[in-house]
Amino acid sequence: MDETRIELLRANHERGTFDCGKPPLNAFIRQHAAVNHERGVSRVYVAVRGPQQRVLAYYASSAGTFLRDHLPPDDQLGLPRYPLPTAHLGRLAVDLSCRGQRLGELLLFHFLKTACDVAERIGMFAVDLFSKDDDAKRFYLKYGFIPLQDDPFHLYLPMATVRTMFAQAAASPPDQGKRESGGA
């Protein structure tokens, strides 16, 4: 099977047949992603395989903030009262034809690694997202995301936790059974 690549969205990526089963996420990649990407509103990354340029999965990311008061009470200690800087995961979707292939996980870890790299250059307290439904929320909770107080679907992961995840992965011996996508 062809190796999965993650690329920045380009005009030659075929998006018209993308179907994750959720009309708003389909409409985003088909109609809005390119404009948002070009205008700098978000950066859109897509998963493709082989010579085809068909989008199999995608995510959109941007800068964001949330208020200290949205954190669980114990996590607010010592933080400023002004908005805390974040890397925001706006959308993440996988085509129905690719379910069970762990592309969602691959893209999530790509986003987290990108956020971690950016956080080495500019201040960033956490990554955050709004999960679209209970299934999506369960997916993110599985990776350690924590609910914020402002909305039960608003989740975050402190950058300190993200850094630790990648430091532990770097210290672990390589997994001989890694799937073909080379994901985290």
C-alpha cells in the first residue's frame, strides 16, 4: 500500500468527493478550506496517498486563545488574567473510506508536533479545540485532552504535556510494527 503523506492544501488536491459523514466538515474542505488557507485564516493540512491527490483526511489549525477562568480551578494557579495563547485545532475529519486506518490519530499528532515546534519560537500555553460531538470528544479525551469550563466540548492540552509526549516518544525504542503511515 502507498505511504500516507501529509501536505499543505494545494489547488491540485481533489476535495470534491471527500465525505466524512458530517455535512459541515465536508462543506468546509470542499468550499471554504482553500480560501481560509490562502487568506491566512487557517492552515489546512491534508492526507494523501500515492500519485493520487484525493484528500483522505484533513485538519485546519490557527492561532487561538482562551481565558484562564475557563481552566479547571486547580490549573488556574499562577497564570495571568489575560487570554492565554493557544494553537487551535479548528477541524479534523477522515473520509469514510479510510475509517479504521488511524488517519485521525496521524493528523492529530502532526498538529501536536507542529504546535510543539511553533511553541519553541513563540509563547503558547496549550492546544485547544471544540469537539463537534460526543464521539469526537471521546477521541480527544483518549489522548489526554481536558475539558474547559466554558463549554463541555471545548478541550485543551497544555503544551507541557505535548512536549512530554514527544520527549517520551523520542526516548522509546523504535516500534518495529509501525503501520505504513509512519504515524505517532
